[in-house]
Amino acid sequence: MSWSAHALAASPHVILLRGWFGVFSTGLDSIADKLKAQGIEVEVAGHLYSSSAIAEILRERSAGQTRTLVLVGHLQGANNVINMARALQSRGVTVDLLVTISPFLQNSIPANVVKAVNYYQAPGWGQPVAADQGFHGKIENVNLAGDLTVTHITIDKNAKVQAGILHEIAALAQQTGDQKATAVPR
């Protein structure tokens, strides 16, 4: 019984935000299904959910729940997860992993983000992300311009992109689980 509670506590909180109208971001559903199969809690929602997600995260934090936080967004959702991170920064909340897929005219990555991974296609849609002043984390910009199968509306369904996102989240979940396991008295 305590192992199950421990496993849930170690699981990251992953939020996936779709782009406009939600119809071009179906690759996020596939990512969510794979994460759920690994026992990772994940929410998939439209980009307008960002305000509600911020309120939910702040409620959890005020109740003492400080799980690892992962924000992933596609198209407008990519811009929204950056804005979510910025709003959370003003409340002292760390975003452990921020993944943007094809953001456009986005803001810079705030200093409360530990790691940001940005998938884009230039020339095409999207552009590299940059860091705010005071940022000390890590940013990876992945330009998929050489892959002719990738377009603005298929980038979230691309096997390389999905594998990269799943790898980042699984590594973070493993790291979190290892840290929690070493902190548990035997």
C-alpha cells in the first residue's frame, strides 16, 4: 500500500496543451496514451485550459503537493505553456520540463524552467526559443527542416518528436523516482 502511494507521489504531473481548435494536435493524444501506460499522470486539454491549469497547480502546491511539473504544448498550446511557466515563476513554482512543438512568435523561456526542448521547422513554421535574462537551465532547439515528412500540422505526430518527448518525460520520472526512493528511510 505504501509503495502505491509512493509511486503516485513520484509520478510527474504532465499537462499537454493543444493548438487552436484542438484538431491539429492529435499527436498529443498518442503521447498521453503512452505516458498513461507507463503510470504517469497526464492531462490533455485545449490551449485555453492554461488558466485553469495554473490555478490547479497552485492549489496543489498550497496543499503541499510538490510533484515534478512537465508542460508540453503544440502550436498555440506551445505559446501558452511558455506563458504558464512565466505565470508560475511569479509564484515561485519550478517547471522541471517545458516542451514546445512548433511555437510561433513566442515569448522567451522564463528562469523558473529547468529544461526546455523546442521542436520546430525552419524555414517553415516555428523558430528557436531563447532564454529570459537570469535563465540558468538548459534549452534544446531541435530544427526538423531536414525531414520532408514534417509539416506544421504533422510535427506533433512525428515519430522522432514523440520519441524525444517520451524519452525526456520518462527520464525525468525515473530521476524523480530515484530521488524519492533514496529519501525514503528503510
